[in-house]
Amino acid sequence: MSKVVPDPPLSSITTLGVVTFGDYGENQKPLFRVNSGMPIEQALEHASTLLFYSKKLAMEAAMDVRGEQYAWAAHYLCEMGKAVVDDLTQAMTPAA
């Protein structure tokens, strides 16, 4: 049985820096962008941390009568985590 090796190897995959987030204002222009060149392991670890705290804040927002103070923070953390994952997904998708 042969071992499946990703092509390119996972250790060589980095963020592309093409995904934007934080669309604000009337024109919904992005305010932020994922930086390029972040190794996949570090980027996924950071995205996981962002999403972990977003989940915790979302639970607080749902359970606390004053929960609205947590809802926006959870929203922004989710947006950042999603941007990192989306950027890595594009980096791992073979060019057509």
C-alpha cells in the first residue's frame, strides 16, 4: 500500500493574501486582508484560536440578558477566522 503524499506538501503551503474582510461603509469596501506568506500550520492555529473565542463569546451572548455586548465581538472574530480558512483553501486548491 502506498502512502498518499499531498502535492504540494502541506508544509510548503502558505496564505496567499487574497482574501479580504471587514467590508464597511456604503460601498462595502474591505478594510482588512489576510497577509500572504503565513505557513499553513500557524495560520490554522490562529484561525482555530479566533473561532474558539468567537464560540465562547457567542455562548455568552446567547445566555446573558446583556449578551448583545458579546455578539459583535463574536461576529468579528468569526469573520477573521473565516478569512484565514478561506485564504488557505484557495492556496490548497489546484489552479484550473
